[in-house]
Amino acid sequence: MDKIALALVIIGALNWGLIGLFNLDLVAALFGGPNATLSRIVYTLVGLAGIWSLTLLFRDNRELRGNR
């Protein structure tokens, strides 16, 4: 689950980078605009992944490494 969340957070970060640098919302461009259902699903998944990723800040390092 952590890797999926990380991938979605990276997608979100890249999309925000494109918005900041080029005023291009790639998610909206690919899925039919910012209010299109598919775009809203992607935005929601990226947001949930960001919330999930917050848990990484509070986990024990041994747990993150798989208790090695």
C-alpha cells in the first residue's frame, strides 16, 4: 500500500509542478477537465495517498524497514 500511495503522491507532485511552471493541469487535460468525473477520482486518490503518506512520518523506522 505504501508504494501505491507513493506513486500517487509523485503523480500529484508532478501535476502541481506542471501547473506551477506551465499552467498545465495534465490530469484535467487527460481526463476531460478539472470537473470531469475521472479527474475528480484521480484528485481524490492523490489526496487519499497524501493522507496515507502522513502515517509514514509517525511510524517506527524498524517497521518501515520490515523489522530487519
